[in-house]
Amino acid sequence: MPYLREAWYLAAWAEEIKPGELFHRTLLDEPVVFYRLRSGAIAALHDRCPHRFVPLHLGKLENDIIQCAYHGLQFDCSGKCVHNPHGSSKAAATRPYAVVERDGLVWIWMGESAEAKLELVPDFSHMSGLPETAGSQGYLWTECNYKLVADNVMDLSHADFLHADSVGGGAFTAARQHVEEMGDAVHITWECRHDKAPPIYDQFLAVPGQPVQFRTEVRWRAPGIMNLDITITPCGGGPLQALQTHNAHIVTPETATTTHYFFWLTRQFHMEDAQINAHRHTAMMRAFSTEDKPMLCEQQRAMGTDDLFSLRPVLLPSDAGAVRARRKLEQRIRDEQAAKASRPSIEAAQRPTTQTAT
Amino acid sequence: MPYLREAWYLAAWAEEIKPGELFHRTLLDEPVVFYRLRSGAIAALHDRCPHRFVPLHLGKLENDIIQCAYHGLQFDCSGKCVHNPHGSSKAAATRPYAVVERDGLVWIWMGESAEAKLELVPDFSHMSGLPETAGSQGYLWTECNYKLVADNVMDLSHADFLHADSVGGGAFTAARQHVEEMGDAVHITWECRHDKAPPIYDQFLAVPGQPVQFRTEVRWRAPGIMNLDITITPCGGGPLQALQTHNAHIVTPETATTTHYFFWLTRQFHMEDAQINAHRHTAMMRAFSTEDKPMLCEQQRAMGTDDLFSLRPVLLPSDAGAVRARRKLEQRIRDEQAAKASRPSIEAAQRPTTQTAT
Amino acid sequence: MPYLREAWYLAAWAEEIKPGELFHRTLLDEPVVFYRLRSGAIAALHDRCPHRFVPLHLGKLENDIIQCAYHGLQFDCSGKCVHNPHGSSKAAATRPYAVVERDGLVWIWMGESAEAKLELVPDFSHMSGLPETAGSQGYLWTECNYKLVADNVMDLSHADFLHADSVGGGAFTAARQHVEEMGDAVHITWECRHDKAPPIYDQFLAVPGQPVQFRTEVRWRAPGIMNLDITITPCGGGPLQALQTHNAHIVTPETATTTHYFFWLTRQFHMEDAQINAHRHTAMMRAFSTEDKPMLCEQQRAMGTDDLFSLRPVLLPSDAGAVRARRKLEQRIRDEQAAKASRPSIEAAQRPTTQTAT
């Protein structure tokens, strides 16, 4: 299955791209080099010199121009060759990508840059506006297909088993689960009254150990952007006593079998407490890196390059959200491929041909 | 060439499978998880949850039941799902294997468990009954096809060159070799009068350095079970003065290019001497791991995934036993494939289909 | 694209092949074992026993004969089996290669040994005759196709960017470049008056920092043998004041994506100064191993197994020499393949067939 191209993918945390430096990351099998213009805006180019195919990130950045390390061709932020030390022609060009920095996130449009739909850039302003002590970000390079990470978040029932000591505790399994398609999105909620909050929350209740009303919602959008909101209200307590977190789990394929997994955790309680923030970050990092990630990698290893459905898994009711998200993504990709087939290929037209640039 | 399925393969030494633990090993490209029931009997299941394909050995064992680490499905020793925390259905199942523990060896039937032929479990009681000081076992994970290890044992003439300092000494090359097919088995014997016993035996003769009558016999059975008996009788001495060893060399494919190589050495002389036993174990381990194993791995590397015969080797008379064993194994596999083609595939019928288990 | 077979390839520096030892190296995907006969001459055989395909270099060398480590077959320097411990037949044979040692270099003919054209062995006597303190040799195992290393040497304009601190300095880019085909060879020269000599030369001028007449010439021959001569003459100074170096860059494919890169540097100035020689060696090793080699490996990684031209690179005028060399090599290979197709295949006729050698 090809990737969805006409979509915003999370490429990096904003602070990963530092002034004066060339940052590179492979996205959807394409090497991309990122850098900040003197204006502060971020540029992104195919990280491959069109002359001899070496990575541009090995070169030098000066005055918003990258000079290739091998033969000195210079490219501006549009991908145009602006200096060719070996002749007057500047026919060479590398592909530019549309990039948007918003809410501390760097989004890249993997379709034609000219067709990037700015109005579709995901909005995380409700999380970026919080104090530093109320949130933390993490990144895990994970050896599995990105859809497996999405499946993992879309079926949080796994928390009761894989994360029994932290975010689990039986509430997901006990909950009534509700899946809904909202246009391009898939929403899934788990809701129940439970004897006790998950370990990681219980300690922050006014009266630890008390029964709670438990509500978790995941909102998925293509290609793999998930908002995850949790609300834990002590039974008998009002919304003021509720513990609330807003989180994002965002996956970007590196290759068919490796994924850039970004997660961002924020909370609405004890928001100024740096220590709680640090503890929470450590607990979540531990859960993701020592519980989720190994499980996802084993899953990938067992599946090889086969498609999930071709392996005929026994599906459970708890898979409903993940399966609908997969179906929606597949439909989007099929639509995109069909549209592409019915018009002259821009990619083919743009692809440089062998030519002597004199 | 596919594997022979309807056969007993050596899966493990009995002590590798400990009470309360999940043991896993890949056999014939299939991941298998083993554990002991409370009764002491050994169970074996396909080491893959039918829901999301993660290895069951990452899960928990309690009351003879494995709980998958990811979403908590529970399976009994027949592979049946006996608890599904996410719905009432227990449609999921994983494949069980027939397993027999005998003589300290754990045998697994890689065909349909219901069709396992108990009467065919190999008998090593003549070796398992000996005192602990008269035998030792070893295991080498070897990066080559299992048939190459069998070839190695079936042509012991290599000992005179590769193991000149231990089990070699020229006797095999000097011997008259006799190959015989006995039903499903191939027997090969080397017999001669030789000036001196191989180094590893000579020291135990009543008069070291004296000429001996040398006899070695290898009895091969599919898929790769070899008994190797050696008798060294001092010339002029009677059977009471003979040095005798009974050994087993057993190979089980892990994948097409990796092998579980089990060997078991016992002797009929100085049977109570722990020191001799330890020395002998060390010498043999050294020979197998530093002389045979590297040679086999280089051979595999040179051959790649090609079949031996397709590479048109120059065959020597000393290959006769190995070649007959290969031909017998190939015939068994062809017969099995033909039988399989002529009846409805049990495997296909058993394979789970995508289904929502509610 | 197959390899050119009927050509001399540099296999090793002469001192790599020591008396009494078996030296092995893979060339054009073929494992080859080399050794010195008692006469001092070098023999080369396919490094694979025709019986069980293990490397002959694991065996023993005695009296110009290799004994295979596995079953003791013995081969002489013509590849003939001269002793078979397991029967009277000596049908087994391994392929011999024609080898010539000249000027401290070991050349191997990768076509039929009987057809080796001795008159084509490259001549480096102008470099081998110099004092030890006037030259140095290096070897880099490089993870890229051999043609990429040749491209690198054939377009020295890269020196101004990749090696700005050592052999670069702008002279190549400033120079007029002249490419000429001379029969089977491609010659490329760069010539200009330049403000300053490259850093590695400037220090040796009578008056450092002075303008120079700069001339570099690379002469390529198939399959990948390059002479590289540099002459730097101070402006106003005569030939007596010129700094001159003769160098060789020679590439031999190990596999399609790995290369044996041999380089040999000699100079015509301060020829008795061991310290200058050592400094120069260190500087060049640093440039090749930390600047060229990583760039070549990245280029290979980006290109995968695709042919350069199929990837439609934007070619620059500075590629002219490299492209002509590639075209010439391709033509030679096509001619060779066509000639091979039109006569009975010697290779096929020579290839041993499965046979029982009794």
C-alpha cells in the first residue's frame, strides 16, 4: 500500500531544527533536509543532490543557501540551483517541500508543495499554550509500520494488560466503548464507573483509592494524528475535582517498517509542579519504550511485509476503532491514487532527466 | 525444498523447559512456545497470538494458561482461547503441537498434532540410563542448513583432516566403508585395523599406542537423527578391553539456513570418572564449535540458498552415506507433499479467517 | 551490468602475499585464494573446494599444494586435484587464474587463464623504481560500486569542495579542463594559472603563497586503472622548480556494491625525506578515508542497485571524463558479452558436473 501523499505529516519538534544547522530525517522513504532561513522560517528539500545523489545535509549552509559538499552546487530554499561552479547552467534542482511550523510542531506536506493545503494544518494550540511544567514531549524511533502504532493507540484496552502498573488497571476493559466516524476522523471513547483510577492518576485524587468516573477519548485523523484526552472524575465529585489530560500521539512513516513516533503529554492539574511533570514524563517514557515499543517491534517481525488483513487476524470488538481508521486511510490513499492516475503525473514531469548542464 | 512435517524433531533438552517458565524456539521457521503443565507434561503452541501476532512467550503463565501480554487473551494447552476480556466470544485459537518427553529429550511433531505417531518417537533409553558421569550433552546454534550438519556426521572421513588432533588420526580414511539402507534408515560403517587409536581414545587403552581394531557406525533416520557408535578394540584384546561410545547427533532446522544442532556423548568405559567426562566434553565441544561449526557456516555461505546438487559438487565415495540419506529425506518430503495435495488441506482449513469475535 | 572479465585487475599489493601463507580476497564476486610457490611466483585459485564448497584458504599449504581442511583433497597451483584420500580418482578441480606480479603489484586476469594477455599487464615501473621515502601505498575497502570511485578520480573538481583544506583550493574549478579519448584510454587534464597552490603543495614551493601554473592529468584505462600526475610550477620558475607527483588510483570490484580501492602516491621532490613522506601519507589517508569514502558510501546508499544513468543525474561539464570512461567500459563489456555469446561457453564447459569420483 503506497503512502498518502497529500497530507500534513509531523516531521519534527520545532526545537530539533536549529538556526544555522542542517537537520535531516527520512519521511515516507524520502530523505529530507530541513533548515531555518534567516527569517526563522523552516525550509525543506529533498536531501539528495540531483548531480551525484549525495545527501545535501553533508554540505554547508550559508545565507539560506545549501552548498553540496561534493562538487559545490548551491541550492536555495526553493530547491533551485543558484550557483554552479562548473559551468554557467543552473539546470539542476532538488525538490522542495511545503513546511509549516505551528504550536511547536513542524509539519510537512508530502504531496506537491504548490498544492499544500494550509487550512488543513493540524491545530494543537490548546496544548502549546500551557506552562512548560504542564507538558512534555517524546520521540521514539520504532521498528514497525506506522499503522501498528496507530492501532496501538486506537485500542487502549491493551493498557490494562501491557501497562497494568501505570495507565492500566482494568478501566478500559470494563468500559463501554463507543466508536464514531466524524467525516474524515474516527472517534473512540471508553467510559465507565471504576473502583479505582489507573495507578498513574489515583495518587492525584483528593481521596486516593476512591471510585471514579473514567472517560478516555481518542480522535484519529489521517495519516496518523491522534488526540487522546482523559478525564477522571471522583465519584460524587464535580468537574472541578476531575483530573484531565490532553495528549497527542502522532506517527509518521520513515519507511514501510520503521516509524517516527511523536508523543506529547499535557495535564490540567498541578500544572505548575515541575516535579510531577518530570515523574509523569519518566513513567510514560518507560511505558512506551519498554512496554509498547518492544511489543510493536515483535508484531512487525511476525508480520514481515504482509498487510495486516492479509494475515487474517482474529479481530476483537476492541479493534473496531483501529479497523475503521485503517479503512478510512486506505480509502483516502485509493482516492489519491485514482486522482493521480487520471491526470498527467506532476512527479514524472518534474523528475530531472539526464542532461549536460553547461 | 519444504521441510518434512510428519516427523518427530528434537525441540530441546528436557531441562531447558523449566516449571513456571515460557520457553520459546523457532523450529522449521515456526515460532513455538513451550511450557510445563502442573502435571509436569510439556505443552507446545504456535508462539503467536492470533489476534495481533505478538509472541505468546512475552505473556504470563498461570494455572496452565498463557495470557497474551498485549490484550490479555488467554489460551490453554490445546491452543484454545479460554478467556477473552473484550467480549464473550473465544473464537481465537493458536495451533497446538504434539510433544513427547522421553529419555531427557523433548520431541515435537511438526505435522497435525492429532496425527502424531507416538510409536515413532525415537528411543534413546540406552543412553539415558547411564550414570551422569558417563555422558554429556551440548547444543550449538549453527548458521547452516540442517542437511549440511547431517552430511558432516554421515561422512566421518572429515575427522582425519578437520579433527586430526582429537577424533581423527587416519582410521576413517584407511577404513573400508560400508553403506546400507535399512528401510527408512541409512547405516554406514567404517571398519579397519589401524596402527593407533584416535588421540582421544588412545590414552584409555590398556597399552596406549598399540594397534587397534576400529569400528564406527552411524545410523541415520529422517529428519536428521543420527546414532553414532564407536568401538575400538586393542588388537589381540577381547571385547572386554574395547572402548565403546554411544553418541547422538540430532539436527532440527530453525530456518532454511540455521540449525539447532544437539549432540549427546556417552561412553562405556571409566563410566564413574567425572574428570574424564569433563575432559571429554570439553574436547568435543572444542572440536564441534571451533572446527565443524566454522566449516559448516563457510559452506553455507558459499552455497547461499542453492540446493547442494544444483551446484554440481564433485562427489567422492565417502559421500555415499550422506547422499543416500538426502535422497531418502527428499523422497519422504515428496511423498508427504503428494499426499497433502491429494486431500483437502487441513492447514488451510485450520487457518483462522478474519472475523470479529464479539 | 556484468563485469569485464578479460582484463587485468589489481588483486593485492605484492607484500600482502607472504611465503607459506594462504591469502584470500573476493574479486568480481568470486572468492580467490593466493599463495607463493617455492619459486616465489604467485598462484591463484578459485577459493572453493569443488567437493563441498568450503574455502580452500582454510586449508594447509605444503610443497606448493593446498590441502582442503575439510576432507583433505589436495590441489596444485593449476587447480588440479593431485591427491584424493578417499579414492583413486582425482576428477575434482578448481579454477586457476593467471596472475602477474610486477612493480610490487599483483595483477589477476579474470577471464580464462589460458587467454590472459601478458602484454596488457599495466606498467608502473616509473613509480616502483623510486626510493621508499618517495612513495606510499594505501588500501581502502569501500562500500560502493567501483565505478563510483573511478568517477570520483575522473572528476577532480570535487577536490576544491570536499578537500578544500588539502588538495583543493580552487584550482580545478578555475582550470580549463580537456578530455581526450586515446584508443582504449580516457585522458583528462586540468590546467590554469592560479593564485596559490593547493595547501598540501604550497608549503614546498621556494616561495610559499606565490602564484603557480597548475596542471593535473588523469589517464584512465579499463577496468578502473587511473594514473594521476600533478605538476605545480611557480610562475616565472622553470621546470626545475616544479613540484611533481605521480600517483595511481586503482579500483577492483569486490562485489557490485563494494570495492577494493588501492592508491599509490609518489613524488619527485624531497624524495629522500621520510618525514615529508609520512606527513603526506597521513594527509592523503585522512582525505580518502574521512572525506571521499563516506561520500562514496552515501552515494551508493542513495543509488541502491540502480545504474547511474537510469537515475537520470543532472550531468555537469566536469563529468565529461567520467562519463566517457563509463561509456568505454560499457562498450568493452558489451563486446565481450557478444563475443562470448557467439562461441561455445568455455565457462559452462569447464563447470564441474556432479559426478562420483571413485
